[in-house]
Amino acid sequence: MITMYEGGRYLMKETKQPKYLDFFDLEDKHLSVLAVYVDQTVRYKNKWFFITYKTKLFYSKKDRDNYAENWIKYLYKQPINLTKQEEIR
């Protein structure tokens, strides 16, 4: 029997067509608390994003705990771990 561990991530995905007219302007300091903006339209660095929450299954508790919680995805690119992006700056 295999034990699976469920973890989640917040994905800030770029969009060209915002879903809602009410939106939040985000700055770098807000990226660590994407949970507050789930299912909302946000504007970050003059681009529109929609924030969702996705779950993922892991084979070990260690992998689940080490998985990044916040991600950003620009159009036509792979998602980037926000903590890694902040280290690059």
C-alpha cells in the first residue's frame, strides 16, 4: 500500500482578458500571500493575472513540505517558483 500526501500551490497565471473589473494591484511584497487573492483578478507589473489554487499529490511528506507554495506563470512559459524568482533579483 502506498501513502500519498496532498499538498497545494497558488498559481498566479497571466491572462489577456481579466475576468473581473474589480482587481487588486500587487507589489513584490504581496506575492508571499497569494492565498488572500484566490479566484481574483490582479495586476502585477502592468500585466493581468488570475490566481487559482491547485492540489498535487506527493509520495513523501518531505517532498510535500519542500514544494513551493506560490508560483507565477507568464503566457507561453513554464510556471516559476516565486521564491526562486525573488532570489534571482
